[in-house]
Amino acid sequence: MIHEVVSAMPGTFYRRPDPASEPFAAEGTIVGPDDVVGVIEVMKMFHEVRAGVSGTVVEFLVDDGDVVAMGGPFIRIEVSD
């Protein structure tokens, strides 16, 4: 089963905490429900985005720095049993 992580708010999506750091997750990364997979910036405030499920990241639907809409999917995770 594929789980889509959706944005709880409109803003700018970033895959890493800062430009010099490694991404929180990449395609193939195994994640747990509480693992941070990105951040959304809204008015200079950064909000962590958690996977919400256990599984493997299979696809990012947006690029680093893209604007996301509220409710819009941006990561697909294959849920583990």
C-alpha cells in the first residue's frame, strides 16, 4: 500500500534542515511514523513534516524549494507490514 504525505499548510517544502545538511530522507530511505521527512516554511517559521507511517520512501512529488498547497501530496511511502 502507498501512503501519500500531504501538506498540512501552504508553504515552501525543503528536504533538508539547511543548505549544508544532508536531506532528512531520500528515495529508498526506511522511515518510521515519527521520522522527519522534510520541513515546510511559512512566514520564516519551519514546521517539521513527519512520515506518519512505517515504510520506505518511494518518491518525492515536489523538488526542494517548491511551493506546496494545503492538502497537496508531496511524498509517497510504501507502507511496511
